[in-house]
Amino acid sequence: MKTKIFRIQGKFMMGNAIKPFTRELKAINEEEIKEKIYSEFGSKHHIKRNKIMIEEIDEISADEIQDPLVKALIKE
């Protein structure tokens, strides 16, 4: 299976505030992306899954990548 690059946009509840987020991650499919987002926000920010609203998941090409860490992963 070939991995793809996805751009994920959404919002999460931090206390009483709703904060937007945009992430670029490498994964096989959208289900894996969702699991990575829930896991990352849960471990770093102690946010429960029901407080994370994923609004959009788009597959992007290597030319569209903005995150320098993801760009470095592609070049390997």
C-alpha cells in the first residue's frame, strides 16, 4: 500500500474556546488520518475525541505541501 499526503482542517474545544487547526500528515487512507489526529490531540492537549471536529480531509500532491517536516519525509 502506498502512503499519501493529506491536509486536515477542523476545530477543537480548548476550555471554552474553539480553536481552528490545519495539519498535514502522511497515511494510507482517511481512517488512519482520523485516528492519528484524535491520538495526537488527545496525547498533546488532553482533548477527548468528541471535542475534535474534523471538517475536511483532502489528499494533496507533493507540490502543495507546506509543512517542512512532511516535505522532509517525502524526500526520503
